[in-house]
Amino acid sequence: MSAEVAELSAKAAAEGYAPSLSDAGVGALLAVAAAAGARYNVLINLKDNKDAAFAKKAREAVDAALARAQQGGERGRESYWRKAL
């Protein structure tokens, strides 16, 4: 879900109402932080998991979700700085 928020924030920064630009930028930053926090939570809970195949899939999924959120966040930041200055 954090990835979707980051992507929506990036879209809002790129296409949204100019006075709301900072809100979109903050939304992107918070979405990336939420995705990173979720990754920490998953990884700590997988530490004692005995099912190696499940743990591998979970790590791959959470890594992909974080990467997607980071990409959306970066697009949001780029839009913010391009329009803010």
C-alpha cells in the first residue's frame, strides 16, 4: 500500500494543484518511510521462520514493494523540486 501512496503522491506533485505541492512531496516521503518500516517488520519476523521458501518469497516481495515506493517517492521529489523553484 505504501508504494501506491508514493505513486499517487508523485502524480499529485506532477499534475496537482500548485499550492498543494508540498503536501504531495510530504506524502511521498512518508510513504517511502512507511514502506521501509514495513520491510523492517517483515525482516525481523522472518528471522526465526523455518520455511526457507516462504521467507525468500516474503523478502523478495517486501524488497520489491520498497523499491516501488522509493521510485514513486523519487518521482514525487523530482516533481516537487522542479515546480517549487
